Amino acid sequence: MGRNKNNPFIPNRIKEWGSKQDGFEQLRAYELHQLCEAMRELVANEILNVVVRKDGNTLYKLAS
């Protein structure tokens, strides 16, 4: 079964998993707080939506 490309994600996963993907190695150089700030900007620009899980964790998802 393939992974849905619009599954919610967390900034830490962008850094840890995303930086291992071809063409995205430069993500390793970013601090987590920088990625969080970028996510907030993308939410403000309606590119991402925020999803809050029942346990209170904040996830991000591409806006529809």
C-alpha cells in the first residue's frame, strides 16, 4: 500500500526523514525552530493546515 502524499506531518519528520530524500539534503542544516517558523508561515499563507491530534500534538497538512 502506498503512502498518501497528503498525510499530516511534523517539522521533526521533515528534518529527519526529508533530509534523507534526494534533493532535500539541505534540510539537515536547519534547526527545528526554523522549520517550525516556516510551517507557521505556510499556515498563514494558507498553503498548510494545522491538525491537532487528540493527544495535543500539532501536525501540518497540505491545504486542499
